[in-house]
Amino acid sequence: MRKNKNGRNSGDRCDRCYEGTLHPQKVSETILKRGRALVIDDIPAEVCSRCGYRYFDIKVIRAMDALFGEYAVHIDLPKIVFQEAIALQRAA
Ligand SMILES: [Zn+2]
């Protein structure tokens, strides 16, 4: 069995829900940090069969950080203040 740096392997019990088991799967992650964004597809992960929590090998996390640094772009996401936005919605 392949052992990763976090000690989580296929077939292991999930550390979050304690009910599901982990299965290898390729996943897509959308990363948003400090006004920059990147979508990465086909990332290897161990995914819980019950809660869907994704476990990444530390090497994969480091690679994702490096890819983010290289490929992420600045974006202007709309930003609102919750209470003000709700008040305006009611007034409309
Ligand atoms: Zn789980």
C-alpha cells in the first residue's frame, strides 16, 4: 500500500467524520488567496467516501503552492457587506 507523508492511505478511516474510508481520486481545486485566483484540475488526492473531505500529500500541497505562485492571476471579485446588502434587498 502506498503511504503518503501525512500517513493517510487508501482504505484508511477518515479523520474528520470517522465513518468514511479514503479512496484515491483526481480532484479540481479553486484557490483564492490575496486577490489572486487559480483553478487546478486533476490533482491527486485521497477522498473520504462519506463526507468528501480531501486529503493531499504534503508534496502535492507544496506543488500546488508553487503552481499558484506561477500561474495565479489577479481578479476583482465582487465584495459586499452582508447586513447592508440584506437591507438593500429588503428595500427593493
Ligand atoms: Zn469523512
